[in-house]
Amino acid sequence: MTDNPGWTSPGSSEPADGAPPQAATAAATPGPSAPSAPEATAPQAPAAQPTAPQDGPQAPAAAPQDVPPPSQWGAPGQPAYGAYGGPGYGPGPGWGGRPPYGGHPGWGAPPSPKPGVIPLRPLGVGELLDGSFTTVRKYWRTTLALSLGFAAFTQTVETVLRWWAQQDGGAVADLVAALVPTVLQGVLGILLGGLLTIVVSKGVLGEQITVREAWQSARSQLGRLTGLTFLTFLIIVGVFAVAAVPPVLLAISNGTGPGVLLLAMLMALIAGGVAGYLGILFSLAPPALMLERQGVLTSLSRSRRLVRGSWWRIFGVHLLTSFILGVVSTVAVLPFLLVATVFGNSGAFDQLTGDKGADLNLLGLVVIGIGSTLVATVTIPVNAAVTVLLYIDRRIRREALDIELARAAGVSVAPPTGWAGPAAPGPASPGPTVPGQSTPPGA
């Protein structure tokens, strides 16, 4: 198994959505057909010799021994095949006494291999979320250790700065208390996202990984990941800067008024839509950079190609994930806000609306900080895992990555269909075997 199994970007151009992946089609393409066996010819009986006519009535000629009619098929004493109650009437059970797949005998879809947290096939929305929570639960020593260290450090810095700003009461202190935690979370979040990407990729293969191993695997790409995050941030800021130009020019020429305000609101809505579109379009760039060892610009282009044709689906998954994690965070932090209120902090529940301007005593700040740390310890790795699994799902759909991952994990990918029961009784005629196709049992 290589150090980077299955994650290498394909060298050829990627297929369009709806076209079969190259790896899958190559495996399913039958080879040259073998020549068919010569048909057996029955020996012909010698022609009957003419006989002299005999006196008296002659017996009628015997009927030729052809195949009996369907009403006579089957063993004596049993209903005929196809008759009411016979073996061919109705769907019945599968061959060999097995229950047929989907209620019908014959071919059925076998289960996909699942060496790790997800099955190796295109994933549904529920499987994406389930795989994310399963990653955190199954690899909790690594994921929670990383996220707990990140959340505890950033929340400690934020709590200390908020307490200092409340004691100082100046505008500069408030600005520092607001900006420093944001910048710190952004910088450390880049590091944490890169490490969690490595952990999730190992979880897909069913491999264990420690924090030290994740660091050794990710550290060579962390500089590029920082540049990618900074470039994406500049692109989003640039969109809003361009949108602000028309209202500013109108205000300079005609002064402020209702028209300027209306134009500013319209441009803000347009800029928000464009920024949201670009955010989803480049959302798969970080896992592409970390797992494929790509550069910054190459990763942005890679994400654009992977997202193409599935923008709304990826947007919906991120929106659903944010909603679920928001509800979980609100419910989980409520007990800590209640405890802070008991200790004399009447504005503790204002934290739910994002208002951190209410003055809290030191005990209330510590209690809320502990609650926020515990919540972030769980929500951060889940959110990161969803992004990585979306990247894997898109590559499975477009590039048949599941075949490479199965090979790296040491499992076999089942063919698209499988045999639901043994072969029909009777001698089996050996035929040509086509590579890549399954053979029914007994053949």
C-alpha cells in the first residue's frame, strides 16, 4: 500500500457528468468473444425400406416423438409447469430456497465493500452525514484530541481578552478582543482542517492514525493550504469590494440619499450571491490540495471541475450540516448558559444571538467558555469530515475512485450485479469466460 493510495489526480481529462468513469468502463468492456462450439447434429436414421401392401386394415402411423405440450411438463402427480399452483406460477421464492433479491428471482445487487466509515460507492446525503459522525466516533482519540486542543486554546484566549476588555472599557480593547480571537481561529483552523483531512482519508480506508502521524503526513502541505485559504479570502473580499464601487461613485457624484442606499443594498445582495457561489465552487480545494499534493491554483481549478454539475447538491449538504450542527450546538450550550445565569449573569442568553457585548463576571465567562469548548470539540471535526467525504463522493462519481480505494484497502469491488441463486439443474456447458464479468454458480 502506498503512502498516498488512490488520491492521485488522474492524468487524463475528467469525464463529464453522466458519462461512465474510465476505470469502470475499462473493467466492464468485454474482450473478444470466443468462437462458439459447433452445433451437434443428430445422426439421421436410414431410410425405411418399402414394404409390400398387406391385406386388411392397417394401424394408424405413430405420432412423431416431439417435445410434449406444456400441459404435460413436470413429474407425474405434480401440477404442470406454469399451471395454477405449479412451480412456474407466480413470483415464488428464489432458486435453491433462497429469498430472491428485491422479491424476484435472478440477478441482484451485491453490497458494496465498506473497509472504513463509508461504503465504496456513490454516497447519499444520509451516508455523508453518517460517515462524518462515524469518523468522529470511531477515531475519537485523534479527532477529539485535535479539536479539543484547538477549541481550548482559542476559547481561553477569547475569555481572557473579553475579561480584559470589560475591565478596560476602551474602544481599542474592544477591537482587540474582537479581532484577535477571529484571526487566531482562522490561522489555527487552517492547521486543524489539514490534519483532520488526513484523519478522514485514513478512516475511509479503515486505517488507524495518531496525531503525530497526521502531522507528519500533512505538514508538507500546510504552507500551501495557508496560501489557498488566504487567496480564497481575498477573492471573496474582492467581490464585495467591486460591488461597493457603484454606490460609492454615486454617493460622490450625487451625495447620499435613498437611491444610494437602495443601490448599496442591491449590490450587497448580488455580492453575497456571487461570494456564496464561489465559496461552494472552491469548497473542495482544501481536500484536493492535501490529498493529491497539488498546488494552490491547481487545487482551485480541481475543485471547480469536481463541483461542476453538482453545485446545488453540495450547497444543500453544507446547508443541512450547518443547520444540524447549529441545533446541536444550541442545545448543548443551554445548560452552561443556565449555570452562568444562576451565578449572576443576566445577559448570558444573549450569547445565542451572537451578542457578546453584555458584561459577564469572570465565573460566567469561564462557564460559557467551557461549554463553547466542548461543543466545538465535536462540531469542528464533523464539519471537516463532511467536506472531505463530499470530495471523495465526487471523485467516485466522476473518476471511479472507489476502485482505487478498494485496491488500497485490500478489498475487492463486487460487479454491478450478482447471482441470487444456484444455476438451473442439468449439465452445465462450459462457455467462454469474459474478463470483468461474474459467472453464475454452477457454470
